[in-house]
Amino acid sequence: MVFLQLFVNGLQLGAIYALTAVGFSLIFGSTKIFHVAHGSAFAISGYIYWWLASKLAVPWPVATLAAVVAAAVFGLFMERFIYRPIQRHEASFFTVFIAAFGVSLVIQNLIGTVAGRGMETVTTPLSRSIEIMDGLFVAPIAAISIVVAIVVFWALNYFLSRTHIGIAMRALSENPDLVRVFGLDPGRVAQWAFVIGSAVVVPGAIFTAMTAGLNPAIGTHVMLVSLAATIVGGIGSVRGAACGGLLLGLAENLAYWKLDPQWSEAVTFIVLFAFIVFRPSGFFGSPTAAK
Amino acid sequence: MVTYIISLAILIGINAILAVTLNFILGYAGIFSLAHAIFFGIGAYTAAIAAMKFGADFTVATAAGMVISGVISLALALPALRVRGEYFVAASLGLQMLAVTVFSEWKSVTGGIGGLIGIPPARLFGFDVGDPVLFLGLTLACLAVILLVMRALVRSSFGRNLKAIRDDETAASALGKNVALLKTLAVVVSSSFAAVAGSLFTFYLSFINVESFVLEVSVQIIAMVIIGGTATLLGPVIGAVIVLLLPALLTYLPYLPPTEIGSIQQMIYGLAMVLLMIFRPSGLWGYGSDQQKRGEP
Amino acid sequence: MSGEILFQADNISKTFGGLKAVNDVSFALRAGIVTTLVGPNGAGKTTLFNAMTGHLVPDQGSVTFLGKSILGLPHWKVARLGIGRTFQDLKLFSHMTVLENVTTATESGSWLWQTGGGAAKAARTERIERALDATQLQPRRDTRAVDLSYAERKFLSIARIMASGARLWLLDEPASGLDRSSYDRFLTVLRNEVTSGVTICIIEHNLDIVQSISDRIAFLDQGKLLAEGDPKTILSDPALAAIYFGERAQ
């Protein structure tokens, strides 16, 4: 029964990780920018939701909308004011990485100074567990997060395969000129990638705020998981990133079966490392993507 | 006052070693590591155990730290460097997080969260170098030796190979260079020498615990390298000076709440990194992409 | 003028996501001969080079160099066997000086110093100086690659491959954009190398260069080898000219 409990918890966590990983993979896949400030989008939207819904008692749809806007604006800001100026003169991996890293540093500490360094949660009846079976406690939020994740993926899939901009985003990584053939501007498509990639983390951030809680360092943790999930799932595969996130969420929870809670981050690293050694291209990546 | 300055100088020296060794892979080979603090820690813990359990003197303790650090870096680098650079970043971040947990949980070896205390003062060839002034001399000597070794490496064919890889990996391959092996060697060299800083740190404080080897420390070392500039050997040293003097400077500003100084420090690093990357990617002391004439040291 | 077969490609194919970039190509490169690869843009010439050097692994076919299979060998091992290559975008080591660029071309060993002792070092120095002399880059020894003029950068790319001691040179549009006197000088350098035993295969668009330097021409279109033979025959074939100049709908 413990196993089943952990499995369900793992699915819930996996749903959250899958969402954030997909966001990162979408951005990296289409723009080739190693956006290590992605965790900050998570942190910002989570804290905005918490501040509005918990501290200011704003109704949750408004708070959610605000969180989405905040994440999208952050993504746009990074693309327009950080990455684009850098790409204009020296777009090496180095400069992009360090700049993104610097931003995440500033954001993390800004949040800590403004909102405090403790764990903050949003109390909601949704997080109260119900014993649905003997020894199995599931809160409504678990089911909600899994359903929302599935809906978001379905919507994203539709967007990427049926809309002009979505298809252009997939083309952007292979062949920027192809994007022009569609009558679109690669810069615009990149902006869309950042907006959508950042907005996609919001459900995960909100659910985390309601369950495990937020702290300023959550961005780093989310970043590690997104990176690991992208590699495990295969670079260039959004579907892979989702699977990778799910796998990592499950692994982290199932590890509690045998290990102490402090080892949860270790589990992420072990899974990542195993893939790097045995299957660098990940679940769905092409073998050349690993070179 | 004098003791304070000597203490600060020792800390600057230790951090300068960390910055210079990180720059070897970051600036000269283009490899990103978020785990440099871990090799610092491995050197520190190994030296502590060597001194406490085996009565080792400074040279033996340091050598032991270098070997263990090198071996563990090999375990990280061999798989992760076979593939693209982004993998190494992710793997190093993972190692940083994992190792902190190991440092905190492996009580029998690392003393757990409490750390190791009662480390005997450093002995060098039979002489006690625990005295602060002598220890400062030892630290600076180590820094000087490491700088000389780095200089020799950078000017050698190995150094050119690394710079070639940094400038264009594909062209380097096309000239017959075994890129994965070269990168791995660079990481091993960098991590082994970082362990020297760990050894100095252990004997200096007589007490170490995991708090000194967390992700924030890796970040601080990166900040030193970026701010000082990656293009020269001395850039990181200057970066270390600036970054370590920053908190002292900040305490003099009256309107800053003391509890926030750590945060503000990190925000300044972050801001510096962003602004430098946009306007002056080679740091304060390196050449900018628009100002040419300086060559490599 | 037929020397030994240095390099042999048999039925190589490479597909990218449904598109056959290289389609069942077979040809041989003989020692001491300059072969030019021509064809319209997107014909698969650079991809063919990539498949020949181990940069890409062909889906089918075999690749042999000096009689031994090199299929599946990583790029750097192929280079060490003696196949050198330049790139359309040059890929110079921009933050290193001319001298460093050429020097590092002679240093393929991975350890902290190169093996071979004094004699090997002298041999390397000799190759470096010869490369710098032949490309007339001696006066610019200490200039950083990023500060060189366009023509100088092209010559540096050749100096590197010269210093590397490769027996087979695969050059990807090495002379594009050069002014008249520079490419006369360029052709002289190449001819001298061929005389001293180097085999060259060039991807080239400029028909003047193709005519003046080629001993044999291979015509590629949409991944397929359409024709291979001596320059006069190929260049006077009207069907090939039509493809080359795009008279057929792309």
C-alpha cells in the first residue's frame, strides 16, 4: 500500500515536473537557447499566485491569470532584453548561459528578500487528503494536477501540429529560413516559444504552492529537474521531456520507499547520470542529437 | 586589525586558487561546471581525514586530496563529456546537489552536518605552519605554484588544444584532436588543483562542514571568474579579490539590513554577470570583442 | 595519370528525416589528382564530405582509405589517418594567433606534451614554417585570426591543413570570394601541394577555378552522382549545364 501511495504521489509530482520540462524543452528546442533562467519563471509565477491568492485573498481565477501573465512577461523580457542583445554580437553558449544564470541569481535573491526565505504555501481545501482506499490517501489536487497536465499537453500538441506558429516553432530549430517561407519572422516565432514555454510552467507552480510549498530556491530545483528531464527524454523532443519529467517525479517518490527524504535530489542525479552513460540520446532523441 | 587583514588575505588566496582552476576549464576549454565547490570540499575532507587519522603533514594531505578529487572528476567527466556541452552542465549541477547530500549524510567520514572539528595545524617538512603569517606565506606559495603550472599548461600544446576546442570543436576534431579526452584531462587537472585550496582551507579553519561546499559557493567562484575575466590567468585572481572584498564593502553601507547582505551580494553577482555578458563578455580584465590587441599570457 | 586509389566510397547513402541527402554515391580518389565536386546548391556536396570524414555516419555503403575501412570511425580518428578537411565557414580558431592556429594543426596528441622528442618537434616546426611561407602569412604570424582580412583568413585555413600533414585534402569552397590575384596565388599553392604528393578533392562553384585546376570532375545533383570524368567532357555536356544553371524547375 505504501508503494501505491508513493506511486500516486509520484504521478502528481511527475505531472508538475513534466509541465516545467516541456516548457524548457520547447524553448531550447526551437530557439537553441539554453534558458537556465527557466526555473525563475516557475518561481515568479508561483510566488505571484501565492501573494495574490493567499495574502491578498484574490479569487483564484484572477490570481491564476496574473501568474500566467507574469510568467509570459518574464519569458518575453528574457528574449527581448537579455538574449537578443547578446545574440547580436557574441552568441556563444558561454555568454547566453552566464547571462541567464545571472538573471536566475537575481530573481532568486529578490524573491528571498521581498517574500522571505521560509516555505510558503497556499492553503486550500483541495489539498486535504481523502482516504479513498485502506491506507491510500489522495487529495483532490492530485487528480486535478494530472488532469490539467494532460489537458495542457493536448492543447500544446494541437498548437504545435495544427497552427502556423506552432509548426513554425518546430521548423525554427531545423531551418530558420523555412520559417520565412511561412511568411513569419523567426524573431517573432522565438518570442512565441518563450511566451508559451514560460506560461506552461504556471499550473505546476500553482500546484506546488498548494502542496509542497514554495521557497526562493525552488527555481534551482525545478531547473535541475527540467534539464534532467530534457536529457532523459531526448533533446529536441517535447514529448520526451514530458515523459522524462514524469519518470523523475515517480523516481523521486518511489525512492522514499527505501531512502530518506534528503536523498530525493540525489535520485534525480542518479537517473540523469544513468541515461548519460547508457543512453545519451534519451527516450526519443535522435542519436545525432547527443553529439 | 592586522590579524583581520591576514585572515582575509588567506581567504582571498584560497579563493583565487579556486577561481584560477575553474577558469582553466571555463575560460580556456569552454567547459561549464557548476560543481567546482565539490572538488574544493573533497580536497578539504580528504586533507582533514589524512591529518586527523593518519597524522599526515601538509604535502601528503594535499596530495591525497588531489588524487581523490581527480578520480571523482574522472567519474563525472568520462561519461558526460562524450556528449554535448549541455550534458556536462546538467551532470555537474546534479553532482553538486548529490555531493552536498553525501557530505551531510555520511557521518562516519564527513562528520555529517556537524562537520569535522579539531583538525591539527598544518605541518610542513616537520615545521609547524599554523601561525597566521606563516600560513599566509604557504597559501601564497601554493597560489604561485599553481599559477606557474597553469601558465606552463596554457602555453603548451595541451593549452593550444584546449583553446582550439573552445574556439571551434569541429575544426579541432578535423585536425585529429580527441576532443572528449582533452576535455576530460582538463577537468581532471582543474579538479585536482581545486583540492589544494580545500586542503589549505581545512588547515586554516581547523574545522570544516558542508556549508562551505554548497551550490552558492560554486556560484560565487563562477562570479569571480566572470567578473575578473576569463581571458587571462590573473583575471580570476582579481575577480577573487573583488568578490571577497564586496561583503566588507557592503557592511559599510548604512542603509543595508545586515540580514540581507548575503542576498544583496548574490544579486550584485547576478547583475554583474548579465551586464558583462551584454556589454563586455570577457570580463573587466580580459579583452572585449571590440578591443583587440591583447594576446594570451 | 592514374596513381593508387587513396580513397574509395561505394554506394553511400544518407537520409535526413525522409530526404535522401546522399543517394547511392560511388567514386574513387586517386593519388596526386585533383577532383572537383560540382553541382547546384543543396546537391549534397558538403553532406558527402561529412560522410567521408566520419562527421556523419552513412546509412549504407562503405568508405575506405588506403585500402582500410574507415566507416564508423569518429571524425578525429579519420583526421589522424591523413584525411584533412576545410570548411565553408572556415572555422578558424578566432582568439588564437596565426602562428598558434598553424602550430595547433600539428599537435593532434592529447597529452600534456606531444610525443616524439626533439626530432619530431623539429619536423613540426619545419611544417609550420613551410605552411606560413607558402601562404605568405609570415608577416602576420602574431595577428589574431579574428583580425585578419578575408583573403588572409582563407589562406590560413589552407595553411592549417598544410601543416597538419594530411595526404588527402577535402576543401569546401576554399577560394570563394577571393579577388583575382589572390586566387591565382591560391591555385599556385594548391598546384605545388599536388606536385609534392597531396591528393585534393574540392567543392567549388566557380567554373573558372574548376576548369583551371581539375584533373577530374564529379557532378552531383540532389544527392546523386550524375557524371564523373575529365573536365572537358563534363563541362561541355548541355544536360549537365542545364541542371547546374537551374534551367530545370527546382
